[in-house]
Amino acid sequence: MAFNDVMRKAFPFISMAASMGGPVGVMAANAIGKAIGVDKVDPAKLQDVIGTAMANPDQLLALKKADNDFQVQMEQLGINLEEIDEQDRASARQREEVVKDWTPKVLAYGVTLGFFAVLLLMFMHSIPDTGHDVLLVLVGSLGSAWIAIMNYYFGSSSGSAAKTQILAAATKK
């Protein structure tokens, strides 16, 4: 399981807000900083900060509390992160239908072919010592991009998670 997946499961509201960027992302970074006792957290470095904090049980507990508090704060402000995220995806898909732009499809095919070509080459040949780290960063980047493409074209598990919550609430009644 990738670190981003772990982060989304452990801190769903803060990680969703952080991935959105903008003012909500800054609010998430501030919540994390406050939880772990850091004055200012760069939103671009949240993954590193959280990774370090997760190694400390006290900070991990503080992050869990911060995620819960952040959820309450968003609800009080009337901000529905799931709805914003869904609207963002819907507008991107709608744009593609209207503009009939081939760029997303070409990029999707290119990233998919590149990702699997690099994986195939890695399996067929030994990884050279002189480019080892760069090659691993390339594979990680292509893998992340490929997952984003699959989520764009086929949906993500966030809708599935919402359905699970609705069904769980319905069965309690």
C-alpha cells in the first residue's frame, strides 16, 4: 500500500483537503502544524511532515485528533470536501466532452505505455547502479500518474467509501 493510501485512510479529511490545495490545503497544513507543534508547515511538504510524525505515537494521536477536529471545522464552515472534489472531477470530464480535446487521452495512453514499458524493462534487465535512484523516482511518478488517470476515467474509491457509509447508516436504523 502506498504512503498516500495510508495517509488517506488514517487522516481522510486532512489528506483530502491537502490534495485540493488552495486555502483549504493551507488550512489542512496549519491543522497539522498545530497538532505536532510546528509553527508553519509547507503544504507541499505535508507528506514528509506526516511521515515523520507518524513514527511518534504522541504525534500520531495528535494527528488523528487534528483530523477529527478538521472535519468538525469544515462542517461548521459549511464546506463539504467530498462535494467539492466531485464537482472538480465532473467539471474536468464535462470540459473534455465539450472541447473534444485529445490531450488528456494522448497523455493517458502515453503515461500508461511509459509506465508499463519501464516496468517491463526493469524486469527484463538489471537496474544499473548509476541510475538506480532516478529510475525508481521515475517508476514512482509514472505509477502515481497512472493511478490518477485510472481514477479520472474509471472513478475513485471515494464514491465507494461514501456508499459504504450510507449503507452502514441505513442498516443501523
